[in-house]
Amino acid sequence: MTSMCIYYYFGLLLFIAGAITPLVFPQKTKRFAYIFPTTGACAFAVFGMYLLFDHPLDISAASITPFLEFVFRGDAISGFFILLISILTFSVSIYSMGYTKDMVNKGVMSVLFNIFILSMYAVILSGNVITFLISWETMSVVSYFLVTFDRKEESASAGLLYAIMTHAGTAFIIAAFLLLYKYTGHMDFAGIKEAAKDIPAGIKTIIFAFAVIGFGTKAGIIPLHTWLPQAHPAAPSNISSLMSGVMIKTGIYGILRTVVDMLGVGPEWWGIAIILIGAVSSVLGILYALTENDMKRLLAYSSVENIGIILLGIGASMVLASSGLHTLSAIAMTAGLYHTLNHTLFKGLLFLGAGSVVHATHTKNMEEMGGLIKLMPYTAFFFLIGSVSICALPLFNGFVSEWLTFQALLFDFKSASAVAKLIAPLSGAALAFTGAMAVACFVKVFGISFLGMPRSEHARGAEVASPSMIAGMGFLSLLCLLTGIFPGHTIKFFSSSVFSLTGADFSSSGTGILSIREISSGISPLSLFIVMISLFIAAVFLVRIFGGKKKITYGNSWDCGIPSLTSRMQYTATAFTNPIRVTFKKIYLSKRHTKASYALKPYFAKAIEYRDDITPFFERYIYQPVTDFIHSLAGKVKHLQSGDLHLYLGYILATLILLLIFWS
Amino acid sequence: MENMQFIIIVIFSPLIQGIIKKLKANFQGRVGSSIFQPYYDLMRLFKKEMVVSHVTSWIFRVAPYIVFVSTIMAAIMVPVITTKSTYSITGDIIVLIYIFAMGKFFMALAALDSGTAFGGEGSSREMMVSILVEPMIMLCIFTTAIAAGSTNLAVIAEQHNTILTPSHMLAFFAFMIAIVADTGRIPVDNPDTHLELTMIHEGMLLEYSGRYLALMEWAHYMKQMLLFTIVVDMFFPLGIAYDGGMPEIAVAFGSYFLKILFLAGIMSVVESTRAKLRFFELPSLLGGSFALAVLSLLTLIMIGR
């Protein structure tokens, strides 16, 4: 117990105060309620940083009964995730001050908001199985309430799907922990870690599989991702930002904690399995994102993609660790954690941006947006930064982590087996594919919703977002740039987490430089930044000198001689992705419906109706049959429950007799 | 001096474009315009008045500069005639691909900014092509990078100063198809078309005029020459200088231009002898070359060369 714990208790107190204040003063809860989580996040950020720079720390261990012992413990791994939650909570709380202004039930929102964040901190800081599971359940339940917050029918069904999926996942997590307890005799994480090497290999594999399925459900790996594109759009945008930015990362934390930290280095195929899951999730995630016209759902699918990229790094690290290449393994782990950080920053930012847009236009459908860059200049600018970051374009943070991930996958070529040699570069190609599709996807999002002419009355009536919303987005944008051009500094922040996960250090040289000695290559985003800015200024000046004064005539866009272009003649979001839908129709299973009415067949069409539906493969061919089966099973079981009292008495009698017979 | 080698790209890229055009004209039995015509075009465009749509936003005005600057940035990172460089940032080829992606991103956005159907069409098609091309390029890069043990182009160039291995041969063919697609040439795109409905790259530039168009065009020429240079570095580095010695530089300069001219010749032959493919036939062409790239990687794993 050190003096640093004061930050923990201080933060805890603030969040509890934030949760209670709206209950005590329901009338007076203005948006200032969010000052509590804002400051609380600062306190936790300091605490997280302390964990990152110093040693593990036991916070509290309140023993109530022998089995129910609450243990909270922080180490470098949890420090990293604490910092992530704190950064995003800070910005989202500021954002929420403006965002929740016109919200109904904002007191309830404020209460849930605080408990939700506190439960995420609790998950990360849990030191034993019981504490972890209780925190995990709290997080799931509170987020369920937040998903169904607006009480619409679609939110309710999204929430139901989320609740079912998350509990199915939790079942696997519990099974994994029970197996760990059975074979190590410990409930305490530290104890499990100590004794984990004695677990038989077969059991280890089962635990690995259960942990990946359980935590993967929360993280949103394919095919366990189905709840994400339903639940994230249904929740209010500040909550979607938190869910996508940090809550799904608790799944990553769980995988790191149980598989990498507790079980230790496993066989090579574990890593290969993680790489494959990552590759499939990233490719399919972005493919589904591309065709989506609902802005928030698109972002949710893109989260699936990014979780895939994170897993590519982690998987590569596991493969390298099992080949004994610990330094390279540390670099690969750095790639994974770096992308975890980045995704928190830019996806948090993008969801906040989407929230501002939805708030201003009252629609999530991008086909009804357009031209918003002129009406909401700040939101557009920050959204552009988020898009550039998520597309991994240079100067911003996504680029650094994707570069590292590419390198990590290339390292896998050094591992012993031919399978890894083949899988790793092919996953690299999958990552390149994903990258190109992410560019297409965010060109679509930004181009269709912010550029061109407004496509509807909704878009024409958009207003500038409130200052606190802009501030929240601005802070995250700044961090996207800073972590993009100072990778050396950023990596130093969490090098202790990488060390405790892989047992090796990735010491990169310099501040803006990221060089990997093993491959005699590196990047220097800082000098890229400086050179690019100077080139930009030079280009502007040279063009001015060379071409003389700028002469511009403003006119209409090229209209082929038609009197005037209307906003309906613009390229639509559906049209934009049509080539992709056609090319990948085997994956999308798309069905095209056209209906035309003619004035004179077949030349003069009066009206054409066009619809292109994609079949969500996993929902239709995996989840639907399972649901149908459970339904029919329930239908059969129903007959047992006839409502007849005598029958029930008969059941009791039969049970009693059976028990008497078999109980001995 | 070795740090200024990107100037070669900046200055000579319009010339390469002029040469390709001239060769194509000769193939078609025309005299064709002078090989210096692209320079005249650029100069005229820089001086011309611009017509800008009032629908556009600042994205439209910033994009030409970003495209231009990012291409020069890419040029700075490529070893042209010598692998020696004092910049700490030079050479990593994955970075190069992402810098190109940056230009593409802003070009595609600018095309959507004017709110016309043609811009959107060009933008959408360009994105489609780049989705198919990028993994292929990356796989070719992986093959050479794994063989050289580095993703740094300078290291790759120094390591492979020998004849082509089987894996490199396959990767080379795949990469050439990728370049045809990425530079917007037949059979993927027709650079000379003026029919809006068939345009890909030109469709995105449709709203541009004057100096913005000049910047975009110049960037396009530079990108073309850069991609040729990357091919030369990855597959035929023979002759490239290792340090800044004058005689060596002179040899490198000469051999570099011969190699680039050779590639330009291949381009014009391909363009003159092929017909443009229908857009939806592209996936089979590019899928085929993707298979080539995978094969090259398999070859590297199987026989180690």
C-alpha cells in the first residue's frame, strides 16, 4: 500500500459521487454531473501511469467469506488498460456535457455512465476469479441498460441479442476459470499463474479455446461478432464510443491475461489460430463495414476489423514466443498493444463524430447526409482526422501500429514451422487488403456524408456541435496525431506491459524514430511530419511564384449540359460500393431487386426501384438455425408445463421417488 | 548530394510520360507529340485560370497539394541511383505504399467533393481497383523483403544484386500487372479517354483545372516513374551505386535510365497491344496476378530462392 493508492481512492470516490449525485438531486442534475467522471478519469490516469512505471500494487483485499474475497491488484498490464479507459473516459465525459443536454432521463444516463466506467476499471484491476466475474457481469448488465437506453423496439432487440451473446461468452469464461481452479487449486490470479505450468497440455488447450471464445465474444471476433453491429448503433453515441473504444478491449485484456499471462507460452498453433481469427475478423469485418449505410453500424463493423488487426499482432507474438524468439515477440506484442491504444483513440473519436452528426441531422443513414463539412466544420475536421488515422495513413497513429503489425507478421517467417511461414505473409496480404478496404470505406463515409451537396432536409438543417462536444473530439484528435508522430515515446509508456507479457523489451531508439535493428529498417514519423509540412509550404510558395496570382472563377460542377445538378444526382453510398458488392458477391450473397414501371417499354422508364440486399452469412446460416432449434426445443418442452396443479404434484412425487432410488 | 536524388524523379517524370506517349503514337502509326509535351502542358496549366465548382469545400483545394507533396515524400524515400542516404527515414517500402494510399485517399475525397456523378464514379472505381491491387503489391514486397531480410528498399537493392530467382521472377510479373493497374493504364484504365463513363483516374480529376490539375498530373507522372524505380530497386538493382563516388554514380545514372526506358517500353507495348477490359472483368485479371504473387511466396518457401 503506497501513497499512490490515494489516486485510486480519489478516482473511485469521484465516480461514486458522480453516480450518486443525480440520484440525490434529480432536479439539479445539469450536464455538470459529468465533471465527476472527467476528474475521476484524470485521477485514474495518474494511477494507471504509476502502474506502468512502477511495480505491481495490491490495492485492497476485503475478505467477507472464505470464498467471496474481493482482491484488486494492479500491474503493468492492467496499467495500460487503465490508462486507455481513463483517456477515453476523459474525452467522452467532456463530450457528454453537451451531448446529453437534450436527452430525456439524463440523470439515469449519468448514473449508468459512472457505474459503467467504474465496472470497466474493476474488471481490469480484478485480482481473483470471483472479483473478476462479478465486475465482468456488472459491466455487461450496465452496458445492456445503456444499449436499451432510448427504449425503442430496435434497441430492445439489440440489447437482448447483446445480453444473450455476452452471457454465452461469460459461460465459456467461467468454464475456463473453473478448469484453471481445478488444476491449480487457486482462485487468485497470481496463484494461478504460479501453478499454471503444472496443468496438463490437453487441459491447457481447452482453457485456451474457452478463453478465446469467451473473451472473443466480448471483443467481437468473427463469428462471435453479431451483437456488435446491433448494440453499438442502438446505444447513445457517447456510450457507443466507450463500448467500442474500451469495453471490447476488455475482451483483449482477458485474452492477454488468461492466455498470454497465466498459461504462458503455448504451442505454436495457438498463435497461428489467433492470427487466423485476426485475419478472418479483419477482412470480413471491413467487407461488411463497406456496404453498410448506417454510419454507426459501419463503425461497429470496423471495430470488428480493428480487433482483428490487434489479434494479428498478438498472434504473431505468440508464434514467435513459442519459437523462443523473445525480442521479436516483444515487438509483435508492441504492435498489438499499440493498435489497441490507437483503436481506442480513433474509434472513440469517430463514434463521437458520428454522434455529433446523428445529433445534428437526426438520422444515421448516410444517404440522407452530405455537405456537412460546411455546416459542421469542426466535426468534419476531427472526423477526417479519425478517418485518416483509422486508414493507417502516415503521420497519424494507425500507420505506426499497422507498420509494426506488418513487421511482426514478417518476423513469423523466422519461426520454425512451414505453416507459420505460409500463414504469416498471407495474413500480411490480408492486412494489406483490409487496409485498402478501410481507405475505400472511410472515403465513402467522409465523402458521402460530409462532402458534396446536402442530400436531405435533415442534412440542410444541421447545426454546429456544442463546444464541449468539439473539445472532446479535439482532445482525441490531438492524441491521434501525437501518438502518430512520437511512436518512440508512446512505446516507452507501455514497454513495461510488453515486458511483463513477453519477458523481453523492445527498445526503440529516439523519440520520433522507430527502428528495428533485426531487420535494419525503421520509420520516423516525426521527420516525415516535418519534411511533409516543409514540402507543403514550399509547394504552396513555389506554385504561387511560378504560376503568378491565383485566378479562380467559381461555377457549377460539370453537368453535361443539364440545366442544373441536384443533390439527387450525386453518387450515393450504395452506388459507391456497388463494384465491391459485385466483385465479392460470393461473400456478400447479395440479392438485387429492381422494379421498373415504364411509359413505353423498354425505353422510357417512369420510375425504377432498386434494392441490393446482402445476406449476413453468420446470422443467417449459423445463428438462425441455432435460434430455430432452441425455439422448437422450447416448444416441445412447453408441454411439460401444462398449468395443471396435479401434474406438477406428480412431477414432485416422481422426482422424490427417483431421488430415493438413486441416492445412496 | 545522395539525398537529392528524388529531384531526378521530380524533373524527369514528365519526360518518361512523354516518351511513353511517343512510343504509343509510333505503335499506332502516328508521329505523336514531342516527348517534351508533358512539360509544356504542365507549364501552361500552371499559368491558366481555374474554374472551381461552388459546391466544393477546402478538401478540394487542399487535395492537390497533399497528393503532390505526398508523392514527393515518396520520392525522397526511394533509392534512385544510390542506396546510400543520410536520411533516417528513407527506404521502408511499406511506408511507401501507405504514402501512396494517402494521396489516393485525398484524391478520392476531392472527387466526391464536387457532388457530380462522374467524380463519385471515378472515386468508387479507383477504390475498387486499389482494393484488388494492394494485397498483391504487398505480397510481392513480402517475397523480396523476406528474401532480403528487410523491408528497407535500400537493403533489398543491395542484397539482390544478382540475377532473378524463380520467386522474384513470379513476383516481378505480378508487380508489373499491379503497376499497370495503379498507374491507370490499359487494360485497367484508359489514360487517353475523354468519355466520362469509362474513366477511372481521369474521372476523379474531371473538376480540376489550372494549377490544381497541373499538380495532380505531375504527381501522377511522378508516381508512375516511382513505381518503375521501385521495380528496378526490387528486381533489377544491378548497377545501382552503394556510395556517393562520382564514377559509380555516373554508371548508376546511365543504367537507371536504360532500365526505366525499358519499363516504359514495356508499358507502351502493353498499352498498344491490349484492349481495355470491362470494369467487372478486372477482378479476374487482378485475381490471376494475385495468384502469381502467392505462387512466388510459395516458391520462396519451397525452394528457398
